[in-house]
Amino acid sequence: MNSTAAILLYSQECAPDKMGDLEELITLAGQIYGYALPANSNIVKELPTGTIHVTRRDSSTLGGKSIGSKDGGFCQLPTLSAMTNQLPTGNINVQLFQFKENPMELKSNESITGTTCSFSLQNGNSSIKFKNLAENIEIYLPRPEASEPEIVDIVWKPGFTVTSSFNISDANVTVVVTAIPNQNTTLSFTLHPPEAANATYLNQSTNVTYKDNYRWLITPEMRRGIEGTWKVAVLPAGQSSSKTLSFKVSVFVTKCLFWDTEIEAWSREGCMVGPNTMPNLTHCLCNHTTFFGSSFFVMPNQVDLSKTAALFSTVNENYIVVVLLSCFFALFLVVVMWAWYADRKALRTRKMTLLESNHPCAMYNYLVYVQTGHRKGAGTTAKVTATLQFSEGQSEPYYLSDPEKPLFERGGVDVFLLSMPFCLGELQKIDISHDNSGGSPDWYMDRITVQDLQMQEVTYFLCSTWLRGETCTRTFNSANTNEIASFGNIFQTRTSSGFRDEHIWVSVVDPPRRSPFTRVQRVSCCMSLLLCTMAINIMFWNFPVDTESPVLLKIGSFELTWQEFIVAIESGLLMFPINILIITIFRHIKPRILLNKASTSKKKTPAAAVSMNIILKETIGLLNHLSKSPKNMLAAKEIRPETSGDLFWALNKVNDVLQIMQVENVGDPHWSYCSRFVFYSLSHISHLLEHVGEKGFFLDEELRQARETVAVLLKKAEMATFQHVSQRSPTVEVQKKKQGWWLPWWFLFIGWFLLFALSGLSTFFTLLYGFQYGRESSIQWVVTLTLSLVQSIFILQPLKVIFVAIFFAMILRPVAVENNEEVELLLKEQKKKCEEYAGRSIS
């Protein structure tokens, strides 16, 4: 054939520098024969330059397949499972070319005395290059001209060793030492390096038996490249027989090499001499068909998408992955239903509370975060009261209650909008008490955080104490900077929030109460992450180990190679960006807060007739609030009780405060809020005077005088309000821009679309790879996956949370308190109550 003539002419006539193309020419010849072959057939051709063996087989039948002849040399492929990751589907041409002469003799000084062969596989026009196979390719190369080694008979004498020496001048050879005893016993072989090398650390010993054919292979790795005369000492291990022991000792050398087309030289990388080596037959074990180096990108195991239908049709034989996924999806549905119920239940406790004990005209606002501990029985059924103590005075007692939701549950964070008429300076203490009522009044309070919405200042109270029995009233001092930034405080806070929010698996059970990231979304993200992990794990499962990959890190027996590092990077790039994007979308979707329709639908009832006592009570109440600040120069002891019935005296005291306001310089926020508080309170009193009934206990003259006095005071209060208008409180809009970012609510659909798409693709490829691997391999993969998930959930993620907590604690970064749209809605509701109370609109 023309291909035969081409090989002969090329090997005889071409210049040595072009001999590197011989492999391609041989491959081309194999392809020519392969095209002429039907499936499942062989062809053997004797050529002037050697013998070519070509077989055409389906890839699924190549496991353990041999090609060649027993007398002329042959190759045996490993099991199919060892080649599956690198062997494509379909018909494969397997070719072995046995040269009669070494075609590379002119290109290398290497002494090749045995048979030379070329072994290759093709899939159509593509050459298949095996590398890093889990099992070796076995190659048997005859050495017809090799002489039989000299066999020496030696009788062993007790107390002595049988020593055989050999000279090493070629670092690539493997020495085969044989010592066959005349009786069944265990022999001890000890290798000694040349004395001149002074390398006693290379002394090595081993025991051999009849199972090893009483042979020891001394490889180049054992000799570390040291040349010279080496010695092997042989003696029986535990000889007890009285029969005379003798040995037949022989030594010969051999080596396995392949032609590296990259460096144009013979190499033994990835090949070694096998245990079946004989003097006239070399047994080579190679884990590749061509030399290779470390690559930057490690390709995952390949799967043929065109065979999808065929692979899915094997579900009856290989149902392991299907059963596993079905169990996960069934568990997912159960957990999602529980999460949906838990989300609906938690929705009631999520809203902020506008305290009913706030004065309707008070406009200086604080957000009070009360956090109940996680200890057993930490929640309380008692009614809780809080009093704030400032540098200039203390507030009225505030009842922390909400008729629409349960409060102070275990692990809960309750948020209250507390309003005061004006600022009383720096917050220093807080008094907390409860009335010991209910079935479980004991309360473990973790901490309280008070945020000044006007000044954006945050005050922390680190409580961590029980309020029960006789100690149901406690006063807590505000935490100083060192306490807030202490390692213990930040570490405890970050660890708690980390496990409840950042540990995606644990957070399903007990997420932060005020997080927009719901349980249903968290469960779905866990399922997506699980499916994605399964897909990537099965893609890189049982991947061939690159023995040439350099070691980046070694700690004891642990080694991190470049290949493992790249696989980890690729797995992370495939899995984390899309999952992090989905979780980020769910975390930052702006909540759709619906207005309370019940409160807006209430019909206005006609105003009831009022008496002088009611008007006097409101006026005295105004004075009591004004007396809280020393700037108003109104002492509480000066205020007469309501029973005195002196309304005009009370209005005169209000006038004194207004006069102080008029002479005060503009710039003090106190007068801005105080003037507005007085103005709206007087508007309410004026409104009440308009609805005095017939039994209001007012004389007509007194009623007229009271209305005129209040009108004058109201005019003065309005002027004072305009005078200090420049000190109005900053809007929540400005605060909100400084506190973070939110996504529009419709991003929810984008998040769900990405989650379902990722879950669907991951499920599809997991099934596809599972069907391709087969039943046995799938079972092994399930075991590996289980260990990987346990490691991730119970070891890696908790360690991540702890290390993040330590990091934040080390850089002394306290946890921030944020505003959101719900605060703005509460302020609008507060404004509406003030308008109803004052009987006028508020700008």
C-alpha cells in the first residue's frame, strides 16, 4: 500500500531533524487502515519497517483490551472506569506499530536495544492523548537479542549474608534482583549505595516471598541518580528449618522510555518497569500515551450531550443519582412548606411599633431596639416600661407595648419609635422594668440600642441579664467606646448574626427577625447551592491526578498541588458568583410595606363635649413636659395640681416659656422642637375650647377670656416656631441615603428566575454525569459527596463565620443600625396623629 511505502521511505531517507513528524505519519497510516475497517474488526500488516496492528472498537468495549501479539509485543489498556473521563464515545481506532529498528537512533545517544513501538488512539481525525490515568497502560516489549543473565548458586550459612553487586552507569535503568531459594521462605533484601557516595541514608530494605517471585525491582528513584557499584544483601527472615538453604541469584537491568516530541529526546516520565519483566521481555507501565506538562486550565470530565437520550434511557440500570435527587427535592418541598408557614407567622413580629404612650405633639424621635436573648425561657409575657435618662433630665415612662403583635419573644428584636417633645441632651442611662405579669414573666434581656433619628447618634446598652422576681427593675448605663469596641462584644455580636444570617443553612431555622431575606428564599438558595455543588462535584469527581503538578503548599502529610488549586478556583468560579448574586438580590430587595388600611378606614366620630377639667388636664400636662428641661426655666415643683382649677395660672406659665423662646438666639435645636411642641399643644387646647359643652363649668366671660388668652399664646407660639424654623429635623430621606442600598421590589422575579435556571441546569448535568459514570461509580460518588457536604456545612461554613467575627473584632468595627422605609411610614403616621390631635395640618 502507498502508506507502507511512505513510512519506509520516510524512515530511511528523511533528515534526522524531520524525524519528529514520524509519529504523525504513523498516525495517518493507522487512520487509512481504520477507515477501511468495519466496526469490531482487526487488521495486522507486516511492513518492511515493522508490523502495524489496527483495531476498531466502540469505546465502551475498550476496557482491558489488548492489541498486538504475544510473541511480538502488545499493549493492554486499563479498565474502562480509568479511561472514562478521557475517552470519548463512539468508535475508536486503536493502533500499535512495532518497529524492526529504532527510528530515532540517529536523533538520540540513548541506547535502545529492545523493541520500539508506537501506540496511539484516534477518534475520527482527532488523536486521543491519555494523561494521568488512574490505572497504567501495560506495554510488553520483547528483547530478542538480550542475553540470559548469569545465575549463581550460593549456599547460605547462618550468620552470613549473600551479597550481590552491580555497577550503575545509566541513571534510567531499573535493576531486577532475583534470589530464588530452594525452599519456601521469606527473604530480606537490603540495598547499599556505593561506599564512595557516603550516602548511608539510601539504605533500603524489603521482604519478598514467592508471591513476588523472589524478585526486587530497584528503580531510579531509589538510587537518587547516584552511579557506581551498588550492593544487595540477601538473607532469610526468621529461618528455622534445619534444611540447608541455598539461592539462585541473578541480576539484570532494563528500562522503559518513550519519545518526547517536545524535547526531541527519550524520557521515562510517567513510565516505569513492571513486575512481569523478564530478561527477554520488558513489562512497562505508563499512565499516558504522550508526555504532558502542568496546564493552567483543568478541563472537567467530558460528557457527550448528543447522547443525552441514550444516557437517560439507562435510568432502570443506574437509578442511584435519580433516587438521591428525588430525596433532596422531597425534603425541599417539606422544608419550603414549613418555611412558608414560619414566614407568615414572623411577618406579624417584623413591623416596627409606634408607641401609644408617645405624646401626639412630640416630634423628637428615637428608635429603640430591644433584643431578647437566646437562652431557654428568655422571652417574657410581662408588660415592660422604659424611662430614658439624659444629661439634662429624664423622660416620661414609656410603655413598650403593641396590641397587634407579640413582643419580647426569645431571640427577637423589637423596634419602637419613641417620641419626645425635645432633646434632653446626651443619653446616659435607661431604666427598664416589668410588672411580673403573665404566665412567664422572667425576661433575659440581651441589649438595647437607642438611635437618635435627628442626630444619627447611636447609644448602646449592654445588658445580658435576667429581670425576674425582686430584680424586675434595672438601670443600665450606656456603654462607652471601649465596651462597644471590645473584642468580646463585637465577636459575640458578629458570631450570633453570622450564624443567623450569613450561615445560609443555619439561618433557615432562626433568621434575623427584620431581614427581608425570608425563610422560603433561604431554603431555595440552600437547594440551589446543593444542586450546584452536586453538579460541580460530579464534573470533577475521580479526576486523574497530575503527578507532574508542582506542590504549592505542604504541611505534614497535607499537600496542595497546582492542579488541585486550579480545580478549586474553577469550582469556585462556576459555583459562587451566580449563587452570591442570587443571595445578594434577595438580601437587598426593598420590602413592599403596605399601609394599615384598618387605621385609615376608621370613620371620624363627632367631637364630644369637653369640660374645664379636661382642658386644665391638658394644660397641666403641657407644663409637666416643659418642666423636663432646665432650659425652659420651669421647675416641676412650681406646677399646681389639676385639682386647683386655676386654668389661667397654667396658661400664664406657658406664656413665660414662650417669652424665653422669643429672646433665645436661633441655632439651638431645643427651641426648634420645643416651640413646635408648644404650638401644636396649644392648637389642641384651642380646639378643645371650641367644643366646650353646656356643663363645662365655664362662665361665659371665663370661656371668652380663656379663648382669647389661648389665641394670643397660639400666635406667640407660631412666631417662635417660624423664628426657629431653620433648625428643623433632617428628613429620613437623607438618612436613608447614607445607610446602604436597596433594589426595586421587582428584582424578586429576577432572583427567582436565576435560582430556578441554575437549579434546573445543575440537576440536568448531575443526572447526565451520573448516567455516564454507571451504577458502581455513582455509588462511590454519593459517598464522596456526602463527606464533602458534611465538611462544608459543619466545618467550613462555621469556621468562616468565626473567622469573619474575629476579623471584625480585631479591626474594632461595631455593628451598625440602619434605617429603612418603615421608619418613614411610622413618622408619617405620627404626623397624622399630631394633625388629628392639634386639629390642623402640619407642614
